[in-house]
Amino acid sequence: MLSNEVFGLEETGKLLQQFLESDNHSHNHDGYELVDVLSKNLSNTHPGQFLPILHSCFVQFIRKNAVEGYNGFTITKHFNGFSSDEYLDKLLDIYEQLLLRFSSNLAVIAPMVDELLSLNNETSLAMAFSSMAEHPELHSHIIESLVANSSTIEKYLQGSVEYYFLKMLKSWYLTLDSMKAEEYQRRVLSYVSSSDFLANKEKKYSKMPFPHLWHEKWELICNTLPDNGLLPEMKKCAGELQRRFGRKFIVERDRHGITSAVYCGGLTDDATYATFSPAVWLSSFLKLNETKSWHFNRKPIDLRAHADAFKKCVAAAPVKFKDFVFEISQMKDINLDYLISGIEGLLDGGVDIDEMWPLASRFICTEYASANSFSFGQIAGHYFKTDNKYIDMILPVVVDVMALPPDERLTAYSDNKTESKLEDIVNNMLTRAINSEQGRALELLIQLASIPKRRKQAYEIITNAIPSLNQCLRTLPVHYLYVKDHFDESMYFPLLKECLSYLGAEALVLRGDAVQWCFYHKPEVVCDYIERIEKDPKSHVILSQICFYGLCVDNQRDKCGELLERILSHNDEHVIATIVKVSMKMFADPDYMPYSRAYLERFVTDGREEVVDSYCLYCDELPIEAFNFYRQLAKSLKSQKHRDIHSQLEYVTKCIASYPVECYKFVQEQDYTSIEEQWIADDEVVKVLLKIYGKMKEDDEASLNEIMDMFDEFIFRGNRVIYSAVEKLG
């Protein structure tokens, strides 16, 4: 490692991948050396280089080993509560801590968060939400889409994902301005769960006719909203629910920091399933069918859950079940779901693909793949991991499925995109594509591109298919091929140009990074596209940022400056607020400082709420040396009765040591006492004033009388912080 860091990090990545794929980590003699020693050391000495390697290992492992779960997410057996062990937990903790460490670096964290969310896996979602909670303002567009409606929110109030989702929402809420905070509260007020009106017919455990009514709404209130600053309607609702339930429900982190919660919908729990012998499984296969039901409520037994449990057991002990799976493949009275689960389990467990081909090939046909695209993808995916002779037999089926006429979900959405936000449009397009038969076939082709010898073949098939693909499906290659394991510059950019000729502004959300790079270095790929989408106002927020960053790119600064001015001439509030935000963030960079200063001075008198909010919310990004510049800007800001002052006070706190008197003057000039419901802000203001007072005692006694007058005003209002300080002095 000391002599060749790059080689050492690459070799560590390979060892970690092998470690994750091994069957028994706790007794692996390499566990201590690899996790406790090497990984911990690298996370401290080379965190920036080690994070992408660790991220890639976990993503690849989840992609290969995730199985369908019980809450709408996939799960990974190595990370669930029954299978997790000491070294896996420690490795997950290291990964989580690195994500948190780089959570403020959008360039690093955004692609990782996107990838973790796209996996739709309980472990990956928990990791993503944990990172997003550190700096939720960087991911506002994603979070807003997650709370867009009740059904989306309810999806994440499940299993161990729930804790991280609620923690992220609570952190995000604290960054919202008054208008958006009110909007979120109203969403919570209108929240309806699918379990709200489940009747309690037998009344065994509760006398309430609807025991689950408003339970999830109460969880949202308890875990995401503070006690103060609530709407009158929310205060009333919270009071009613407090009386109904008698206590607050605070969701806590379970023992396994980032693990999957497993809920069994089959006959028994996972621990009991793990004791089943092949004979017991065979007996259950022969006895259970759609006519069987639970004796106490007469509801049908979930055969799919029973099959999934079988798959999990086979994957955990392939040697034990291999002959049994081959045996039931010859039985005509065995439900096909059980055989398919057995095949998937053996493949997941690492049985050689040559040995499995006689069974797998029975399901490699267009008829089965189109009707059971998920299972087909699970089976075929194992044959698309490395180059082999079976790929050429599977590819025609994949191409046939990809060419099937799109169903109503794809066509209706493509023709009528009703969402107002570009991010919502893109999220829905990707979701619909991924969940379609054609999309799953296309994902297999994208997976094929990860095999170096097959990459050209995969790109050619996808590129040739682009003109005939549905609009939603075109999002997949644009988004997923622009990653390390699939990317090829000579083939990706021609494919991107072809896709862009059909896509609108949504491509900027999909792969704004690729469009940005091409605009600077390969303009011929995107120039026609950008010229076309400039006419779409939805593109302006992202385009304006691309242009801003291009102001310091040789040979492109003039073009970027001209396009940016055309966009700004529309005087769109959201675009100008975004430029203010970016200018704040880039002010510390010497190359961008002149542009940042010019734009911040240009728009400071714009009194529209979102623009003023940007000046207030992102000032903490400025360097300490810019304090007096910001103070002058702040004098021209339009005052609002409802203001978010937290970031301003954070910035002031950083600057007290260098500019104590100026910080006091700034607080005085901002007149925080004029804020409506001022008591919400008083505590923060007083804490900052006390810090200023402590510094002024050392450096400048001349202003002490002035600041004491301000303290008198807070004492008159009965502020608890100042009273506490006075008591300590007494």
C-alpha cells in the first residue's frame, strides 16, 4: 500500500468482494485482518479513494444476491437479522461512516445515492437515506418526490427502512422555508394509509373497530415534526392523536445498524424454515395449493412467500438441495413456482451455470420471459455475469422481449406526462421502465455491457433498438450505461446522441453530468439537443447550472455566458434562486469568485420569496473572509415576516472569532425580532449574541453597552436562554 496506493486499493477491493461472497464471515480467518485492520485503516488514511471501492463492492454484491422481499423491496440474506454477523456489521458501519463523511460533497455523494436508491433494496435504501439525512438540502428534489403522495410515503414506512426514512424527513424538514414547511405539514395532515380502515372483526387484541386508523400519520408527526412552529390544524390533529394513542411512537434504530427486517408470509418464520429437510419441503409442495388457507382466518396461504422461503434456504445450502431440485424438476404435480425458486436458489448459491443449464434452459423462451419477466431476469442474469456460450442462446429471447409492444402503463404515461416537476417525470419514467417486461430485458443487455468481451455487442443491440423503443425505456441506457463497469467512451456518446434526439429536458435529470461533460468537451454530441430544449422552461434550472460552471472552461466560457444570459432573461424565480445558491457555493473558488460576486450583487434586490430564501439558506457556504461582503448584501435583502434564519446564524457563528463587532452589527441590522412568532427564533439569536458578547469582552468593550440593551429586550420577553445565562452568572 505504501509503495503503490492504486494497486493496493484495487487489490483490497477484490478481497472485499471475495469476502462478501463467502459463506461464513464470522469464522473467516481473513475477517479480522480485512475488516478490523485493513478497512478501518484505509477509511482513515485514504477515505476519498476507499469509499468508491467499498461502494462498488456493496452495490455489486446487492445486485448479484438480492432476492424479492416482503415489503416491496429486495433483501439480501447476508444483511438480514438472522444472518448478519460481526464482520459484516463492522464493514457496513465503515461504509455508512464514509458516506456520512462525504455527504456534503454533492459530486461524490449524488451518484452513489442515485445508485443506492435505484437498487430498491432494504440495505441500499437505508444507506442512501442515512447519507441524505446529513445534508438533505442537497437532495430536496429526490425527497420531494418521495413525499409526493400517501402511497409513496407508505411504501417507505416498512421494515428497517422506516427508521432511516423518518430520520431523513425530520432532518429535511428543518431545512425548509416556512412555505414548504407548511406544504409538508398539510401533506402529513392529508396522509391516508391503506391499513387505516382494516376492520378489527374479532377484537382479540383491541376494542377499537379500526385499530390502525391514523397510526402511520401519528408516526409521521411524532418522528418528523418538531413541537413548535406547527399549523393550528396540525396542533389540533396532534392533540387528538395524542389522546387517541396515549403516547408518542418514536421509531428507533434496530440492533443491526443497516439490516433488512424480514417478515414471513409463508407457513412459519425463517429460523424454522432453515430446519426443513428436503422431505419436509416436498411434503409441503404436494399438500399446499391455492385452496389451502389458514385455519384461524380462512385467508389463503401465500404460496409465493412459501416459494421465496424455499429459494432462500436453497441459496444458503445449495449442496444440500441440489439433487432435490433436480428431482422435483421431473415431477408433474409440483407447482412450477417451487421449481423456479429452486433453480434461482441454486444459481444464487453459486452452483455452476453449466450444471444448471438443463434446468434453466426450460425457462429461456420468449413465452415464459414475457409472462414472467422478473423470474426470467433472475435466471438469465446469472448467465450474463461472465462470458460463456449460453449468452448467444439467451440473447435472441432478450431481444424479442425488448421488442414487444409496450403495454398501457408505458404508452399512456409517455403520451401524457402530467407531473409539473421534472424530477417527478424522470422518477416515474424510470420506475415504469424498470417494472416493465421490456425494461427488464433491456436491463439484461445493460448488464451484458459489464462483460468486456461483450460490451460492443451490447452497445450495438441497444443503439440499434433506440428508435423503436418506448420513451420511458430510452431512459435506462442513458442512465445506467454511464457508470464505470458499463461505460465505453467510443460507444456511449454516440448512443447518448441518438437517445437525446428523442428525449426532452428529462435527460438533464437522468444524466446531467454526461450532458455537461459533452457540452464542455464534445459539444457536437449535445449541441443540437441543448438548442432544442432551451425552449423548454423545465430545462432552465439545470441548464443554468451547466452554463455557470462552464464560465471557467476554456473555449466554452463565451458560449456558456451567452446561453446563461438568455435563460436569465426569462426572469424565472426558481432559476435565479438556483444561480444565487450556486454562486454562494462557488464563492470560495478563486476562479469562480468574480462570477459569484457579480451574480450575488445583481439579484440581491429581487424580493421574490425563493430568491430571498436562497440568500438566507446558503450563506453558510461562503468563506469567513466574505462576511463583510455578505453583510452589505443582507442590507438590501427584502425582509420577510416568515424567515429561515438558521443558516445565517450558523455563518455568523463561524465568523465571530474574526469579526465580533461586525457580527453583532449584522444581528442588529437583520432585526430578527420582527419575525412573526419571534419566540421560535429568539433562542438561536440569544445563543449567538452570548458568543459575540464573550468575544467582545476580550476585544472590544466599547460595544458592550449596546449588546446589553439587546439582552434587556430578550429578558423583558422572558427568553429562557438569557434567563439561564443570568442564573449561571449569579
